[in-house]
Amino acid sequence: MTDPIRLGIAGLGTVGRGVVRIVQTHRDLLASRAGRPVEIVAVSARSRKDRGVPLDAYAWEDDPVALARRDDIDVFVEVMGGAAGPAKDATEAALAAGKDVVTANKALLAIHGHALAEAAEATGRVIRFEAAVAGGIPVIKALTEGLAGNEIRRVMGVMNGTCNYILTRMENAGLTYDEAFAEADGLGYLEADPELDVGGIDAGHKLALLAAIAFGTRVDFPNVRLEGIGSVTIEDIRQAADMGYKIKLLGVAQMTGRGLEQRMSPCLVPDTSPLGQLQGGTNMVVLEGDAVGQIVLRGAGAGEGPTASAVIGDVIDIARGLRLPTFGQPVGALRQARAAYAAVPAPYYLRLSLVDKPGALAKIAQRLGEAGISIDRMRQYGHEDTAAPVLIVTHRTTRLALDEAIAAFDSTGVVEAPPVAIRIEEV
Amino acid sequence: MTDPIRLGIAGLGTVGRGVVRIVQTHRDLLASRAGRPVEIVAVSARSRKDRGVPLDAYAWEDDPVALARRDDIDVFVEVMGGAAGPAKDATEAALAAGKDVVTANKALLAIHGHALAEAAEATGRVIRFEAAVAGGIPVIKALTEGLAGNEIRRVMGVMNGTCNYILTRMENAGLTYDEAFAEADGLGYLEADPELDVGGIDAGHKLALLAAIAFGTRVDFPNVRLEGIGSVTIEDIRQAADMGYKIKLLGVAQMTGRGLEQRMSPCLVPDTSPLGQLQGGTNMVVLEGDAVGQIVLRGAGAGEGPTASAVIGDVIDIARGLRLPTFGQPVGALRQARAAYAAVPAPYYLRLSLVDKPGALAKIAQRLGEAGISIDRMRQYGHEDTAAPVLIVTHRTTRLALDEAIAAFDSTGVVEAPPVAIRIEEV
């Protein structure tokens, strides 16, 4: 098998440039690992501006769909991004034309992954997307292949580096959310639509892809319960730290007796856990299997080199002859899981502001007790005004019971401000 | 491709039993992921005692070589262990008979891996050994496949859970080395020959395998510089902790301008780093590539479930048609690297016991300066006898320069006991 594997690259932004660089600088290394030369044949991008890498040796296509259909490419590398439009059209065209596809596009797969996987099966082609989830961390491979002997119990991850950067800056530098957000923006860390980052959408796309592989279910992004980091306050970060926790935008997918639970939301995790110790823009994914126990993977979740590394890994897999169904099993074998929410009990962190009167705390404790919630730890802080800040860590309970208790707080007349409740994920 | 993949399992100890359990309990799951049924056809072990799993449905072979040659198996699963003898004979027989091999045997591959890889190529078969390195962590896969687009810069790891358990117990419970060793022994954590664990041999085997894949070199275990944990004292663990470090039995493989450096030795690492935070029997491997940066993998390094998970992952890879050369490249492409030692400079931790006289420290500082070594931090502790304990963290230097300086300490007449010098690995 010494025929070269021929790539057509659509998109010459950060990731595309990185892919070109690796192919150009590691020609011999890639050939010896792939068992055949890896060649770029043609590229496509929105403009022909200078990209800092020589492109003269490659054919140019203005239209990525035309690129995808070229007779002289084996693999269509889609690194344009976007959940629809040219990325979708070109990927469909590539599969229809009998090309394998390597993509970094989490939005495209989270929304159209099922149809694309079917299209790939129809023409016997493969879609690989290691770069779409957690950048350079080979987590799709670990989950689909390395842990294939496991019934997966839970998948968790901090998969949006920008959010983790903002939370880490709030924590370490005492910035408010707005200040940390502005700093991340100034550094160019935010997507054009920042809500993709801070609203948890981008990370939610990634979680939906991991869940499909982990549980053999159809990709179900609409049922990822999304909660961004905009509501996280410096006050809660400080109080959580004081009780031994960090606040992370954590994605969790878990198969429960009531269905598949997928959520992307701020959670407390112990500050001594690998997730709790994750600083800055780094990503971490935790995979839990019945045989293997807990596997933790950590690395850069974005950037030219890490993302291009993942793309090239997929290209070499294809060159080596590895041909798997898109989500590890044929589309027909993927189940449509019932969506569950709040099915898994957990301890909760509660921050309350109570009127400074005798018996106030007793009333709160009573309402919690009536909802079947017991208190693990409680702290009342010194204060200067009439409201007393109170922190409670509950024992394991359901979100439903907690919401009932919180609703019942109203009638006590001792709660000054809306209570803050954040799940403590048991990692 | 709906023919079953048929396994012959040689060895029914902890790992073998785990493999049988997964195949028996996850029949449908494995079939859907592998694309074909996974079946056990025959087994072999030293005795027919009860293993806690039903074996009646499988043919029995007293001789693993006979098992390896059976016409009705596709994959020979070698989970007997041992660097020579039956494991080697049976693996050779399996390859000669045209069977693929999945093994958990690090010693066999570290010593005979090259010849076995050649035998596999001669008959067009594959050898997979994910279970041989870091148990359930899919690190062979991450390195060989996921990071295939990278020039690997460095591979590091804590890959012997028993040693990390002993060091962690010394650190957290204040046990001496002998006490912690006895505790690990009582818990059954030690190999029959404990030197395999505490002497760094077992972990050294694993490092040699990772290095071959990482650098495209022939497996070269004899040139892994081994230093066990027997010389680590509670005193050094405490002093290191006080300066913000942990002591770990750390394997490091690195390609340098002077050749391939492979060492397995106690090192200091920052207590805030992922390696520094690793507690108990858990394993961690750090992979550094030019594009991907640093990838950290963490999980159980031993035990029935994790090791069997890795074996089954390999079996499913084979069932899915993934066929790679043993070390990621054909044997003929692997270079014989020159062995280097102490080629990479590093900071060092130095613990000295100096006579309590004016000018003693100045004499030591002078000798270090003469060897070109500058001091980053220094601490002198209060003491009750005539010898003053002094701790020095040097700036980056070579081991050669440090050894020169230490030799020169003798002539000062102020050093009371042999100095302790431990490398600080920059992670």
C-alpha cells in the first residue's frame, strides 16, 4: 500500500494552516507511520490571502463543494466550521462522491451527524472527527476504541477552554465575570458569537457526540440541558473555594434508569480532584467504564497545533486502513434514548441570604427536612448588614426535591435574595 | 463481516479471568462494537482449579503452545506473563501458525519484542499489547495512533502503581520505606520478585516499549537507566514537600542530540503538577508532541478490570480490521538509537549534612560555582546536633557537572554524610 493518500483541505484558518504545516514539515514521519505518503492535492478557502504557509503546489478551489468532488482526492478535510452552509454541503458532496471525511466541526456533527453518518454508510466511507472534541486529546479514539470492552457509566468533561479560562481568572485574580469575560475577549479567546462559549453550546455539542459513542445512542444535542457560566458570581467561587470546591463548566452524560441524562452546566467539584485542579484553557475528559474504572485525559482543547494533530491522526488512521462506523456502531444500531433530566441525585451547594433574626436558620433547615434533604455541612458568616450569608452543603438529593424546598423557603419570610443552588458533581 | 472472532486465552490468573468475564457479560455490546461476535473457543492454564467463571463451554489445553496452534482460533490472547518460557514459546507458535496475538506481557515484549514483531510481519499477523503498559489507560493507542502526526518530544510516566503506593504512604502517613514496603506486601501489591516493582524493572519495561513507538527506534530495554525507590528516605520526602515537590518513580524517554535517553528513577516533580498530584496505585503517562503539546493520561495501572479492558480493546481493534505494525512502523524502519544518559540538563535537589562551623556553606557554594552550577534556592534548618541539614535547589545543570561538584565537596571537610542528589524533572 504505497499509493499516497491525497487530501483536499477546505478551510485555511487556524486549523487548516496547522494541517498544512504538519504535512509539509513531517513528510517522512507521516509516511513511515501511515505506511504511505500523505499528500495535499487541493485546498479551498474564502480568500487567497497569505496564510503563512506555501500553497502554490496545491490546486485551488473557490468552492469547497467542487473541492470535495475532485477526482484526485481520497480524503476531504473539512476545517471551515459552521453547522450548516458550505461545510454541510461540501461534506455531503464528499461522501456522495465516495471520499472519506475528516472534520473538526462539532456543530455540524452534533446537529447533522446522524444524517451524515447514514450518507457515509451508503457509500462505504468513513467520517472521523477527533479534532471536533477536546482538540488534541485523543478522546474519541479512547472512547470508541480503547474502551470498547466497557459498558460506559459516565462521561464528564471540561471541554471549553475559554469558559475554564474565565472561571480560573475569577478564582485566581478575583475578577468579576464581566471583567474576566472582557479579558478573554481581548485575548481573542471568544467565538464571534460568545454565547457559543459562555452559554455552553460549543461544549454541549461535544458532549452530545461523546454520549452517542459512549451509550450507543443517536446524537441528541437538543436534549443536552445547557446552562452557561454567566450566572456564576465571584461570591460563589470564593465560598466554594472556602469549602474545598472549584466551580467548573462541566459536561456530564450518564445513562440512568430513566433515560439518557446530558447536561452542561456550572458544577462544584472537589479542589483536589483532577477536574478541580484544571487551570486556564486546558481541557479534561473523564471516561468511566465498568471494567476500566475512571480514565482521565488532559490536554490542549484548541489551537493550531493540537487541533491539527487530531486531524492528522484521523488521516493516518484512514491511511492505515482503519474503517469504523462514525459513532462506533452502524447508524441502524444506535438507539433513540429517552431524555432524562435531574435523574441522578447529588449533593448541592446552597447559598442563602437570610434576615438576621433568631430562628431564621431553623426555618430553612425545617423546609429542607420536609423535602427529605439532610444537611452535610453548614456555615454562617459574619456580616455587617441585616442579611446573614449562609452556606449549606446538602447530602445527596434530587434537583426536584431541592427545587421544592427552595420554593418553600418563600413562605418562611426569612430569605432576603433568590437562593443560589449549584450541583456538586461527585467525581 | 459477521464471522465471529475466536479467541484462545492462555493464562487464567487475574487478567485472564477478567477477559473471560467481559466476553461473557458483554456479549451483545462487544458484537455491536466489533461488528461481529467475540467468542472464546479454548483456554489454557497451569491448573484446572476453579477460577470463579464458568469455563465448561471452552476447550481446554494443558499446553499453551498447543492452544496457540489450534485451527479454530483467530487470536491468541497471552496473559500468562513471564519474559521467557511458555509465554514466549506459545506467542512464537501462535504467530507461526498465522494467529494474531494480544498480550499483556511487558517483559516478553521489552526483551523479545523485536524478534516477535519480525515474526508477526513474516506471517502478516499483528501483535497488540495495550494491556502491557499502564493497565487500562489506552496509552499505546494514544501514542501510536492519536498522536501519529507528532514528532514526539518526551514520554514520561508513573507506571508502577506499587511504587507510587509506597511513596504516597511514606508521604501521607509518615511511614519509613521499610514500613510502607511491608504494608504493600501485606496487601499483595508486590510481584513475587519485589525487585521487579521497587527496582523499577517492570516500569522500565513499559518505558522501553513506549520509547520504541514514540521515537521509531528498536526496543532497547538494556539501556533504560534503572534506579529503584529503595534509596528514597522519609527525610527527603518531607524536605521535598516543604519546598513544593513530590518524589515519584518517574520514567522519562527523550530523544536528545546525543541519542535516546531512557531512565526510570526517583525524581522530584512540582506538587501542583498532574504527576505531583498522583496518589496511591494510579498510573499516569504524559506524552509531549511538537504539535499537540502535552497530553496527560491517568487511570488504573493494574487489576482485573482495567487490564482486561485493555485486552478486549485490542481484540475489538483486530475484529474491526485495524492492522498496524507492532511498534507503529515496520521493524525494518525502526532505527537503532544511540543510548544517551544524562544528556538533558535539569535542576537538582541536593540535601547535605554540613558540620556546624562558620563558612561551611560558603565552601559548598564555592564548589558548586566552580562546577558552573548556580543555586536557585537554599534552606538551612534548625538542628540539635553538630550537623546542619542544608537543602539546595540548583538551577538547571547536567548530572556530570553535579557529580563533579559533589566529588569536590569531599575536600572541603565540611560534609558529614554522603550528599543526596535527586533530579527535578521539569514537567
